[in-house]
Amino acid sequence: MNQIFEKKILCIGAGYVGGPTMAVIAHRCPGHKVTVVDVNPDRIRQWSSDSLPIYEPGLKEIVMEARGRNLFFSTDIEAGIRESDIIFVSVNTPTKTYGAGAGMAPDLQYWEKTARQIRENSDSSKIIVEKSTLPVKTAEAMERILTSNRNGVHFDVLSNPEFLAEGTAIRDLENPDRVLIGSRETPSGLRARDELCRIYANWVPKEKIISSSIWSSELSKLVSNAFLAQRISSINSISALCEKTNANVSEVARAVGMDSRLGNKFLNASIGFGGSCFKKDVLHLVYLCTYYGLETVGRYWEGVIEINEYQKERFVLNMLNSMFNTLTDKKICLFGFAFKADTGDTRESAAIYIAERLAEERARLVITDPEALENAKDDLKGLEDISYIVDPYEAADGCDAVAVMTEWDVYRRLDYKKIYDRMKKPAFIFDGRNILDYGRLFEIGFNVFSIGRPALTHFELSPSRH
């Protein structure tokens, strides 16, 4: 006997946003049928297997609980469109690499193809939900595409941006700071907004579900990520000054973060931000400002990206200067390759840039990471003389230096005396995430370099200008 569902929800795009979001909706709304579709058959096969295509704490348990009951994965996009009541669009919107706006503007080709596919395969009215990060006024363009056939099918377009942090995506979905839904201020637009509100109200408190105009909603996602990226670049810029003045950036950040007007989040100095969103969204914001003639505003936000790039290069130059101005044939182990802990995602990871620069200096690299080694191999496939080893002790064996790229908890708990004994001497540690006890490491015998703190060395350092 076929189950009768209250609503049939479709998500086009089975990536880092679409998959986890739909898994939680299916888990929390067992009366709704939730189908996730994608053009990539390998990805769909993984979602339908015991080996999911992405790693997120808690994700597998939720998928296994709902899959086959009211959560389904398919490559039949056209059938999914036809039978659905609500369609979430969660396709990739990378930064353009060609033509007008190359390097800054979002590439909307996949989004537009999806809009046309929805129009061509819909024979009943539907609610379309923008889940991808999109420029302001994109909903207006989608409406024009969807209504161009004039076949009597009505579409309401909503903006429902995601505010997920990789590594905590399930927690963020289960207990969000807010759910933002933007709509047209028309009777049908408001009805569509209420429909989506009712879905989230199955587990999200009413006061956390906020509404706005569709344009404010689209812009809010870009601005949110831009502000977070700005915080990271701000503290990273101060870390450079701390190193010159013998101040400790952690102590500075603690003092600043105790100001109730500022708070202490996103004040951890590091080698820089990564991931699929921050750089892309800041660049989209820069392009948007420039498009509307706000060049000064655009340059302000472009500075956030410049500091991020500067921080990565500064880290490499510190390694070069500290290791006697040559890295040729020196064996360096990178602890971590994911852009942050608790994810296998390496998109825009600082480790990619640093690995490439170290390879340019003719260092021999060893990469270790509990979840991201396969992605690392793909990211660095053009480089030679790189080893990929899961066990961090084995990876560090015989190395001249260890550089912490990702703040995995496992790296905090390692026996660094054991690692030191198996490394070449003098042994160096470069902590790009400020997660290690650098006083203890110095006592063991390491020459220790972290971000925004005075170096601890067993020899006198040459002056550095970066």
C-alpha cells in the first residue's frame, strides 16, 4: 500500500547544502515525501549507500533513519519536478571564470538551466525555494523564466538562504539561530511563505522563523558571510602586528571578545578562511557594489579577500625564513587538509595554496587528514613528490617540519614527544590554527611558530620583513 504524503518536496542538487537540509526536513516531517535529485549518478548512488558523499557529524544517522521511508534519492529530475509541490533549488553557483565579471560575479548557468527545466516539466502550480546563494534580484529573473510560457501554471518564488557551517551542519539545521524566508508581498507570495513556515515550524520555534522581502533575504546571506569573513581577516591582520611587537594575538582577541558589543566568535587567528562560501560570497558582494557604482564600498570588501591571501603567503614566507631560507628537499608534513575540522571538504582550503607554494620551493610534502585525503589527492594531482598517509605519526616520521593546517581535535591529543623523536633535527612546528601547547612543544625540543605569537626557538632568528 502506497503511503499518502501531505506534501511532496523536491530538492534539485544533492551537495553540501541540499543533502543535509533535506535529510533533516525528512527526519522532522515524516508526513512529507522528500526527494533529492542530481545530474550526477555517482553522487546519488553514494547517497543511497552506506558511504555518503559528504562527511558531517550526525548526518549518516539521520539519513539512515529516514531513507526509504520518506527520504529518497534519484537522478530522474523531470519526474521529481512533475510530482512535487515545493521545489528547493540548491545547485552550484560558482564564481565566473570567463566573460563579464570573471573572478567576482556568480556563474548562474546551472541555476538558469534548472529554472527552465522546472518550467518545462511543470503541469501544476508550485512553490520554488531559492536555497543556493544568489545575487539580489535573482528571484525576479527566475520568475520571468518560469512564467514565460504563459501556460496557466503558477509559480511562487521564495528565498530561503542557508546559514550552515560545515562540521556543524546538522546541529545548525536542528537548532538554527534563525530561518529566514523572503517572499513577494502579494497574496500568493504570502501564502507560499506561510506554507514554508509551517514546514519549519515542525521543529523550529516560531520566534526563530523570520520573514522579509525577497530582496532583503537574498542580500542577507551575502552580508552574513561577508561579516564573518571580515572578522577573520580583521584578527589575522592584527596577528601580523602582534608578531612584530611581541604581543600575543590570543590575549588580544580575548580582551577584545569580552566586549559585549563585539563578542568572541570568529576571533581565532589562523592561516585564513576557506570553504565554498566566504571568498565566493565576498567577491559576489564586491561585484554587486561595483555593478551599482559603489566602487568605494566594493574596495572595502575586496580588502577582506586581500588580507586572507596575504595571511597564507605570510605563513609560507615565515616557514621559508625560519628554516634557513631554503625548503629544497626538506620533508614537510601537513597536519590536515580540510578547510576546517569535522568535514572532508577542501574547497578553497588554505592548505591547497600552502601545499602548492611549498612545492614551488621544492619541498617534499606529506599530507595527513582523517577525512579529506581523497579530496587532497584530487586538489594536488598536478604536483609530484607528495605522500598521503592517514596515520599522523607515520606521516611525520623523518620530517623536518610539521605544519598544522586544520584544527582537528586529534592533533591536540597527539604524543608530540614521540613525533619529535622520529623527526629530523632541528625539528620545526608551524601551528597555523593556534591549537597546540606551544610552551610544551618548546620544552620537548621543537622550534615553535604559531600565528600572532612570539616564536619559541632554540636558535636566533634572522629578521623578517613579512
